[in-house]
Amino acid sequence: MKNNDITFVLQGPVVEDVTELSIKNIRNLFPGSFIILSTWENQKVDHLHVDALLENRDPGPTIMAYDKKGNARTTNVNRQVLSTAQGLKSVTTKYAVKMRTDNYITSRAFVDFFTAFPERNKQYSLFNNRIVSTNFFAKEVEKGRKIPYFFSDFFHFGETEDLVNLWDIPLFPDYIYNPQYKGKIQHRNFPKRLTHVEQELWVSFINKKKKLVVTDELGNAENVEESYNHLLNNIIITDGKQIGLQVPERLQLGYCDFPYYYYTFMRWKWLYEKEFKIGSTTPLSFKLKWYSGYLIRFFHKGLRNWIKSKIYYERL
């Protein structure tokens, strides 16, 4: 893979100093690669030296829910989808990297992961090749239980065709306030638990290929099982530190060294080796630490949530 086979798509608003640093680091690490900045109209871009500039019309925040007082809860999901999809559709090279304008890289290491894990099951393979991702905000456990399809949307590297396929999804409609539920938290999954943006992105993509329904953030047993199948056949999760991905301090909470809450590369590799019956290289100490951590979390919160789901949510 040559540098000029790769295009970097930086998506989002221009972040003072960080976006410029990101561009400079890419130039130093990948001389000859192309850089596309997919941002919004009226951003300060004159000092940024990129190969292509896309100034999209800002779709604004998206209303996902209302709190008990009737205040809208918004996310930037449509901003991310639009700027990412538009940027990727402009790529002409075989490979592409999608990353945020408030992140930057300090290493070429992510390229080495791309072909390192060749085993796949065609039944669950939705891309030409796996996408290299990261464990920033890639959750395996939430509320003491395994959560489906909560994969990171920070950084993606793979074939351009695959990345376009992943991100070319419909924009999400605003949730419309329902006066009938005044005084309650309301959202599209009401009265179940609201799914997260990360889940919605992957579910929306998978629904282009096969019917998938997740109506609660913790899903059901089938959702969780299918989530692992799609994860292991379509994504390689790397630790942010492994690939030199730097994120703002406010987002560093989306990563945890203790192995049960967020995925880690070692956890992903353990699951991969188990799925494809490859000799395990995962230390026993890590496995014991993971199981003990998960069991502590499950008995602290998960058991209560499991009972609640069985009695209430799964009957809705």
C-alpha cells in the first residue's frame, strides 16, 4: 500500500491549532497522501493546506430526546454523517481514513493492522475487508450488561468503497415532542431505554444489508450475539495508544484500561482467536481480570437491569 493510495478525510468544524496540527502530522507521516477537509460554510480555512476543501451547509444539531422538563436533548449525529459521507464520496484513492477535525495521529501503525487478521465468516462480512477502528467510545458493557453495536465512530481506515458504504446513510429526523408524555423523558425508543448515537449509526448501516431491529440500548440476547458476529467480521478494534490517535482531554473518558467496560485490542483479539479457533495468545491473567471485572459489574448493576428487562422492557 503506497501513501498515494490513501486519502485522509478530516470531518467536522475547524478546531483552532488542532486541525492544522492534524494536517501537518499527516503530511509528515504519509507524504504523498491526499487530504480532504469536509467542514462547514464560513469556517476559517485560509491557513489550512489541504488537497480538497468541502464547505458543506451545516444541518445543525439533531433532537434525539426530551427531558422531564420538556428540554430538547440534541446531538451532532447528522453533522457527522453529512460531513463524513460528503468527504468520502470525494475520495478517488482505493483506501481512505475518516477522522475528526479535533483528533490527530502520531503514528503510521494503523496500516499494519489492516491485513493482520484475515479470517472471516462470509455470512456476517458486510465489507470487502475489515475496517480498522479504535476503542475510544467503543463500549462492550453498559449498566453491567453487554451492549450491542456500540462501536467507535472516531477513526476508520479501510477501503474507500467500504467506508462510503458505512457512512452513506439517511440523516436522522428530529424527535417530535409528544405532549401526551409531558413530565417524562421521551424519545424514539420510549418507553424503553434510548439507544446511543454510535448504535444508531451501525444499525442504520446494517439495515442496508439485512433487517436489524434494536429498540433498547441493551437490546436482547439475539442483538448481543449478532453484534459480536458483525464486530469480529467487519472491524478491527485497536487501542488509541497503539495507533497514535490523540483526542481532546474531554473525550479521553471514552477510553478505559480496565478490561470490561470498553473494548481493548487484546479483548478483540481474544474474541477473534476464539471465534476462528486460532491458538490463543491472550494471557490468562488478562482473561481472569476481564471476567472478574465483568462479574463485579454484572452483580453490582447488571443483574438488576437484567431482571428489569425480563419483567418490563422485553414485554413492551
